[in-house]
Amino acid sequence: MKKRFRLVTGRTRDQADGLHRGKRTEAYRQATECVEMNQSDMDALGLDEGAAVHLRTDAGQADVTVHRGELPSGLLFMPLGPAANRLIDIETQATGTPRYKDLPVCVSRPVGEGEAATDG
């Protein structure tokens, strides 16, 4: 199970609440170590609500929990935080801001849960 998507990142209320509680709190970890995906994409990949997924970009990788989101098929949303930062390249292409939107990402099961996370 592996598929390419486009990832956008942003702020959420839960992420902000967790941030105010502290970056080392469970609330912050739960609010930022997740990704939202369209239900039909979850079905196509055989993913249930709360399943673990492995995300890989050219810049890095992260294991997070998947949740159903009201998104177009092929698009993922992830709250900003340490997991998202591992996926975002520091290159700004002279803009001064990293690419937080429209990031190509590959989704697979985490290593050790069936398929190994490989390029593709």
C-alpha cells in the first residue's frame, strides 16, 4: 500500500491549544502527529480512522495517525508541528518561507506493519 498525495500544512485550534499547554505535552503531540485524508482515499488504501501511516517527502519522513477529513481526493492536511517540520525542506527558493503548501508526499504503512516504506 503506497500512494502519492499533495500535502498542505496549517494551524488548527487543537494544535494551538496544545502549544499553549506546552510542546512536550500529550495534547500537543496528539494535535500535531496526525494527518487528515479524504474517506475515499482512506478506503482505497485500506486505512481505518486512527491507523498509523508513514509519510515521506524529498525532505524527510514521519509516522503519524490518519483521520478522516473533508478534503478533495488526493489532498492531505497536517497541522504544523515537529512531525510536519520533518517533511518540509528548508530551501525557500529565495522567498524566505519554506514550502508549507502543495508538497508532494508518499503515504504507506509504517515500517514493520506490512510494506516497508520505500521510494515511490
